[in-house]
Amino acid sequence: MLVARDLRVAYPHGPRALDGVSLELRAGIYGLLGPNGAGKSTLLRVLATVQRPDAGTLQWQQGGPPFDVLADPIRLRARLGYLPQDFGLYPTLGVAATLEHFCALEGARSRAERRAWSDALLARTNLLDQRHAAVGTLSGGMRQRLGLAIALAGAPSLLLLDEPTAGLDPGERRRLHDLLVGLADETVILLSTHHLDDVRAICPRFGILHRGRLVHAGEPPAGPALADCYFAHVPPEDSA
């Protein structure tokens, strides 16, 4: 379980990116909705220990007493898979070679073990046919799937995904949904998305972030009521 309390981040000469955000994330998929500039990416960076908040607390608990993530971020990173919106990879390196490198960082020691991990992850993300392709030749959707495969290396207990369905066609999005549902029993998954359909399809819990505040949290209402709920908290003129 990941517990965030009163997280605050302010950038110079601008509004607060996070203004007192509190969350309790347990095993399962939690959807995070919000317009551009709402603070979603900042929140995920803080939870991933990439960015330190100006104020607030962050704790992780799994099979023992909770620990202070901000005091010991390395301890959480050992359990973490993170897919940011923007990630840099060597464009001339092959897909499998890229993934094998990250598998080595996660503990795959031998060449055979790295290849086995890589092949399993490429199969899960439907990229086996592109295993020998250069990263720079991948489509946007394929690149997103490679980023997800990297995030899954090491079988994380906490998975933070920032707009993972961006650039995916409907078939790819459905495969991603199925993959996340398969992980949800034992993994804490935070899915930041612009797509209401992502939340409808696979998120039993969700929140709406607007202007740095968590303005709504709970179970997503069915059908078109989810859109009504969203626009009740985020006026259409604020949705960019």
C-alpha cells in the first residue's frame, strides 16, 4: 500500500502543481483523470521518487511495517515500475538489446536469463516481432509498449503509468487493459490517463486532479455518468 498525505509542490512564478494531495493506493488499478496542467505528471514523479515534494509525507507498506519513502527512496525504487510520458532511449539500439539492458539492471545476471526475461516481456507487450528492430524505427504505439515492458522488468509491486495508452490503437489499448487487469491482484497500479474509457474499462477506483487538487475520488459511475462527473469537477473551458 502506498499512502501519500498532503503532498505539495510549487514551481517558481506559477500556481501550485500539487496543493495538498492525499491518496491511499492498495493492490488494484487506480485511475487518475485530469486536464493538461492539472499536476498528474508531477504527482507521478513525486510518487516515483524522481521529484521531492515541498511538503507532505509518503509511506509504503508491504508485508511488514510501513517505511518513510522520502527518507529512504532507494527502498521503494526496488519495488517500482515507472513509465513516464517522455522517456529517452538510444534510437539505434535494438528493441531486445534495450530491454535486456534494463533486465540486467533489475537482477537478470546471465545472458540466458536476460534473454528469457526480455522475450517474456516482449511477448506480454506484443513486441516479439519487433525484437530485432532499432528503437528509432518503432511507431509511437510500439514505443509506448516498449516503455511498458521496461517498467515491468523486475516484476514491480508498484506500477506508475503516465498516459500509457497515448498513441495506442483500440486493439493495443485493449491488450494493455487485459495485461493490467492480470497484474492487479498483487500490484498497486496508478494509471494516469486522458481517456474516460480507460477508467470505465479497468479502474474500480479513480480520482480527478484539477489545478493541483484531488477534487473527486471514489468508484467510477457507469456509462455516460462518468463524463458528467468529470465535467462537474473540471469545467469544459479548463479541459485542454
